[in-house]
Amino acid sequence: MSIELLIEHYGLLAIFLGAAFEGETAAFLGGVISHRGLLTYWSASLAATAGSFAGDQFWFFAGRYAARWGLVRRLMETPALARVTRLLERYPTGFILAFRFLVGLRTISPIVIGTTRIATGKFIILNAVAALVWGQLFTALGYLFGHGIQQTLGHLPLHRHLLIAVGAAAVVAAAVLAFRKMKLSARHS
């Protein structure tokens, strides 16, 4: 079975699961794949949106359920989670809308939010809005990247196109993490 057939049959599920558990790379690749015409842009972006929403809802409910566990209480006292909690307490609505865009906070944030007194209904609504913006943004970036690669290098075989996209996503993620590490080092100096 070719990679094209695999994408046509399982691409939306892969984007959904990837967005739920990994994040940006899955949505970005969904955009690249939609640029190639193997999936429609709207189906790829909606799969990314739904995956992001579902994953964050899962982690929110995990935090809500596990808030009473001793291990979770001890974890909440670690410096990173204490910082997340302070941000959340200071700007609850803004934090819920923004956490998925903050590198390193995407998975842990809904767990922390679940341990707070923020109403479930409020989280669901804000999570849906943020997931919709996030899904559209990262899928569109992938689509535009796919277009740029095609304009620059011509029509490449799909596997090369995807490898370049994964490589670009890895470079961007590494740069963001390095920048964040430098910023944290500067604070502690």
C-alpha cells in the first residue's frame, strides 16, 4: 500500500490522534498533506481542531479526577507547575485560551486547570474556541509551507515533501525551546 493510500484511508485519524497527543506537528503535516490534495484543507484542519479539543478535555478530566491524589498534590508544588498555577490564577480566561500556544505547557496545563475550581463548562467553551483557532492556524501554516516548498523545489515525491516538513517543524521546535531556555537562564542570572 502506498503512502498516498495510507493517508487517504487513515490520514484524518492520524491527524486527530497526533493533535490530541503531540500537537503542532500533526496539524502542520495535515496542512502539508492537504496542500498535496490527499485530504481537503477543511477536513485536515477540523481533524486537528477536534483532536486538540479532545486531548485537552481528556487531560482536564484527568486533573479533575486525580486532584485528590497525594502524588498530584506533590507535583503541583514543583516550580514549573507552581508557575503554571500562578499564571492560571492571575489570568484564568487568557491562560485557558493561550496555553496550547505555549511551548512546554500544552500537556500539563489542562491537568493543572482540572485541579482548580474553574467550572467544567467554562473550560469546555474556552477549550473549543482555542482549539478552533489553533487547528486552523497550524494547518494553514502547513498548507502555506507545502505551497512554499513546491514553489521553491518543484513538485517533490510525497515522502520527500513530508520529510522536509517534519525537519522544518523539528528545527522550529528546537529553536523555540533553545530561546525559552536562554530566557529562563537570563531570569535566573
